[in-house]
Amino acid sequence: MLVLLAINLGIGFLPGFNIAWQAHVGGLIGGVLVGLIFVETRQVQRRRWQLPLLVALCVVFVALSLIHFFV
């Protein structure tokens, strides 16, 4: 898994591939945050927070995308 992660991150920095490295780094950060949400809300008492936290994360990512698009 770490090899695949390194390949996906590294391929964005190679010249001539025309792949946005920002997308790979953003996907890595987003995946880590989603994984952290699932790990921290694993207990039955905290499971009610999973959906609101995931929705909030999506709203933040959409807002960041819109800010980048309009600025």
C-alpha cells in the first residue's frame, strides 16, 4: 500500500505526465481525514458523529474548491 501511495504521489511531480500533483496531495489529505473520522468515531457512543463530520468535511472541501475556482 505504501508503494502504491508513493507511486501516486510521485507521478504528479514527474514532468510530461500532465497530472496535477495538487489533486494527489488533496486526495491523500482527504483520505487521511476520512480515515481519522472513522477511527475516532468507531465506538458505539460516538457513531452518531460520523455522518455530520463527513458532511462537514465535504462542505469544507467544496468551499475550498470554490474559493480556488473564483479567486
